[in-house]
Amino acid sequence: MAIFNFFTLNTAEQLDLFFSEDGQLDLDILRNRMVENRAPIDGQGGINGEGFISPNFQIRNDQQVVESFCASQGSLGYYNEARMINDNFTTQRIQHHYYSKSFMMITQKSDFIIKFDFASEEGTKSKVKSLIEEMGFEATIFRLDNELLRKIQGRFDWTAAKLDKIERYGDSTRRVSYEIDPADDQFPSQVDEDYREHGKMSHITFEIPYNAPGAPNTVTVKLYSQGHRIVIDEDELGGSPTEEFILYLLGILKGLKEEV
């Protein structure tokens, strides 16, 4: 499973004289700054610090983007380690670190996308965001809120949902998760009928139409309001580039968000 977060850089609303050209984000300057902030790598391939790895230009869905891997530091916690200090054998409390891999993509429209291959890597999301912001940007997360998830529920075939903060007279239920068979229109979910209008949607699994070489007719997408996470199974794309699908999905979600 691949996990994504979408962000918008502040240059989308207020162009920066240094980073902008012709009303769009200047990707040449951006890439040069990323090259200057490369992660140090030793002769054995070990990562010795945070930074970007192999930032390059790509054309995705007829638009130029900058793609890069990113090394960010995470903590394994504190441990008591034995140390010999001034001929005294003692114990010191030491914090241990590791470096986690992520992938990122930035468009001329100031869209900023982070991808993690494993859920365990998501703990460094704030560090990845900070690496971009340290170059002079502000990044605002694309919120997967109740309103957007409801629009998706009404627009696409969906198979699973979760409702939180349920308020229903005479009912102590506060959250429910349920699945449906979208092909069965004779026996819809009783849970959905009972609670659909009484809570805040926090998750939805739906099928989005997608036509690309090697890809199926639809791709399953999972959206979570907690952490504003997007989850897909890359194997479903049949070898079609994940980057192009995720830009397509972002365009769909942004369009729905802008609808009144």
C-alpha cells in the first residue's frame, strides 16, 4: 500500500519573487535549492543527515514537476547505554535515531505531494514538510473533511465508510464502520440508512474511474480524515505510473473541494 498526503504551498496564493516566474512556481530554482540541501550519503550507502536525494524534473500528465526522494530523521527512543568516561564506567541516557525514506513531488501550481511506502514511515511526515518549509515556503495540508467525503459518497461507487461523532436521539452509538456491495441495489446497508445523516464521515473507500495504459477501468482509493491520508494499492495500476494517477486523483479532489 502507498500512503499519500497532499499539501498546497503558499506560492499558490501569493507568488514569491524568488520562487515564481510567469505566475507559477519556478521549478528550476526549486530544484537547485533541493540539490543544495542534498542528504549526505557515505561510501557504504548510509544516510548521514536529512535532505533530498536525486531531485529531478519529470513530465507527468502533460505538466512539469520536480520529483525527489527525501531522507528524514526519526527517533527510536531513549536507551540507557554503558559508557566509560574518565575511567568511570557509567550509564548515559542516549536517544537513537534512524533515517526514513519518502518520495515527494511538487508541481508548477504549488501542489506538494508526499508518498510513504509503509505506514511505519509516516512518523517522519512533519520532518519532510519542514525540509520544504526551511527553503522559504509554507505548506498547508489538503484536508479530507466530512464535506469532501460526503461529496465523494454521492459521486462515486463506494464500498466502505466510517462515521464518527454520531448524535442520534435515544442511541448511545458514537461511531460505526460498515461495508456495502455497490452492485446490490436491492439490499442497501441498514447501518448506512440508520446513521448516514447522524455523524461525521471520517473514512470512505471508493472506486474512481481511470483510463491509462495497463491500468484497470477503476482504482480503489481509501481516504481518511485522521491524518488526511490517501491510501492506494499500486499493484492495481497494472504498471501505469503511480505519479500520474495521484496527480489525476488530486485534480478530482480539488475540483470537488471547490464545488459550492
